[in-house]
Amino acid sequence: MSSAGRSEDSKEARFGHLLNPIRDLAQNWNIDVARDLEQYLEELEHIEVSFDGGITSLNFAEAARLIQVRCPLSAVFAGWSLSRLQQTPNRQRSLRG
């Protein structure tokens, strides 16, 4: 073995413990996000919640879809309601005036 090869080996032996956290960190961030999210979604499909001892149940995925659809509609309605409320004092003034 050449002196350069031995030098590298001795550096690895001396400073290897400093590189381990970097290697561990790299392994920790080696995540297949798509696979994990797919597994999570599959689990959500089968989760049912009951608040009354099992008489009625709520499918978590269906509830999430319902909320996802209803939120934009509720936001539009809230905006419309707010604009109507803001117009009310102006209408009353114009009717009085």
C-alpha cells in the first residue's frame, strides 16, 4: 500500500467519528415521500370515527373531501355576506336622506 493510501486510512480512522453524524443525517433524509404519502392515504381510507359508541360512524377521508369542497363555497358566501353587511349602513343613509 502506498503512503497516500495509508494516510487516507489513518485519516478515516482518526476523523471517521466526525463524519458519522453527516452520514446518519443523509440517511435520515433519504425518504420516499410519495410512497409514505400513499401509505398514509390508504390508512386514512379505512379510519372511521365514532363519538356515540358506534351507533354512527364518520369516515375520515369522506369528511376531509366534504370539507375540501365546502370551504371554498363557505368563503364565497362569507365574502358575499360581508359585502352585504357593509352596504346596509349606506342603504339606510340613502333611504333616510
